[in-house]
Amino acid sequence: MTGQGESPERPPAPATAPGQVLDAADRDRLRAAAAHAADRGVPLRALIETHLGRHCEAVPGDAVRRMRDVAIALTEGYERARGAAIRREEEIRHAFVDGLLSGPGDLGRMAELAHRVGFPLTGPHRVAVARAGAAFLASAPATRYVAEAMAAYGDESPSLIATKDGLLICVTAGDGAAACEHFAAQVRRAAVRDSQVAVSRPRPGANGVVHSFREARETLELADRLGVPRPVVHASDLLVFQVLGRDRAAITDLVATVLGGLEQARGGPGLLLETLGAYFDSGCAHTVTARRLGLSVRAVSYRIARVRTLTGYDPALPDQRYALQTATLGARLLNWPAQPLQPPDG
């Protein structure tokens, strides 16, 4: 594949001497030369003109020249029509994907387009959305690489690749979990090391694609706000944050009520809140928490005791532990204490 902005190479020199009769070895050399030219992006008409042109110079008369002109004219017409057909197919594919992502509208029309592009509308679909430091463009080498890799992945989970608002999007038919993981791997292999991919839950039908796309996009935005470092984030992993975020006033009130006492800690609530987060992420195990934070078990126990004293909530008690953990997740969602809490009515 020629890279973005590169021009096709000049056609190679003829593989056979002018005027000689072709044998099996000559044909093999011509096939190899044609394959090499195709890999380098040399147009077929240029290849034919190069090879037949040399023969025209060596063979007297106009018959070979006419043959060359006929071959070149046929090739030009074929390439022009083929290019137009490819552009039409791309337009149909783009219209179909855009309809899926924005809302199917006329389902009859969408069914017709689905048949044209060979993508099933029935059954479940997943959507994966990739973001990187540089916007994904439809004509960019990274986009083409991922599209070709997904096209070669197989027919068990057919997929559609598109770009929208600088994001690279993969819509897969079927459960699609493995296909979405493959998509994420191809994004990383396309020299996009700063990429992150969010994967939706599966939903049925054309309308399900719209909801899955929104979910994947929201998951990507939420992962960015929370500073989630994983290269692949599943919507189900952040579902609790999405639930909490739907009622900002309620979660703000919960954080202020349950964790507000941590502001009395020397140096502010930051260290104790970090300890709580690591404590819950470690399954409430002091030893694992200490290892994650690089502290002694005694230091972790002291900090948990300070949390209990300042908040009045004991993480050792199941009902109070749930309130503390939910408030800790809410604090992460609100970026507290880096951002001050806004009053519920503000």
C-alpha cells in the first residue's frame, strides 16, 4: 500500500526481450512484474504501455502499435468505470453507516442498503469507538490499515469501519466481543500508541446500534474524565459511574454528606480518599492495599481508622461500607477534592 501523500512508482522495465516468443518462464516473469507493480500502486495502463511500447519499437508495422493502443484504451475505460463503481460503493457504505450511527430512520431503505453492503441488521450488534491524540480521518493510513485488517478478520462477525468527529468506529454484527478486541489490537498496531478504545454492550437491531454507539462514546469520555489508563474499556466496567452521573445533585449530596468530614484531615482529604479507593479496589484487604500504595499495613490501618473517625462511617460494617464505596466512586466522578463540590441546587 502506498502511504498517504505518496505517488505511485514508475512501472518496472519489461520482463521479456522485445520480439521474442513467450514461453512459460516469460509468462511467470510477466506475472511477477505485474504483481510487483500492483504492490507499488502502478496503474495497469502504465504497465501495459511500458511493456507493449518496448515491443512496438522492435517490431515493424502498425499492428502491434494498434494492439497497444487498443489495450491501453480498454484498460483506461475499465479503470475509470471500476473507480466510479468503487466510489459508488463507498458512498453507499458511508450512507449506511451514517444512518446506523445517527438513527436508522427509513428501515426499508436501511434494509436495502444493508443488503448492498452485506451487513445484517437483525440480531445483536456491538460498537467500539477509538480515540487518539490525532483525529482519525477516512483517508489516513491508520484508518485504511484497520479497515483492511477487519475486512480480513472473517465472516463470523462482519464489521463496518467509519470515522466520525475524529473518532474511529467499528460496528460489529453478532455478539462481537472478540471482533471488538481485534479492532482494538489493530488500532494499536496502526502506530497509534496513544489510543484508547471503548466497547459497548450488545444490543439488537438497527436502533440498538445507535444506543451502542452513544454508550461507547460516553464510556470513552467518562474514561477520560476518570483517568482510566486501560487501552480497552468496556461500558460494563464503568456502568456504576454512568448510573451515578445521571443524578449529579444526588451524588454531590452523597459525597458531601459521607466524605465531607475528610476535609478536617491534616493536609486535606486527598491521601485518605486515595487510601479508600485503593482499599475498595483491593477487596478491602489491608495487605493488598498497602502493597498498591507502597505503605506498611500499619499505615493503611491507621488511615482507615482516621476515615472512620472523621466520617463516622466504618468500612468494616456492610451497610456503611457500601455508602463509603459509593461516595468514593462519586468523588472520583466529580473529581473531588480537586474540584469543589457544587451545592445540589446550584
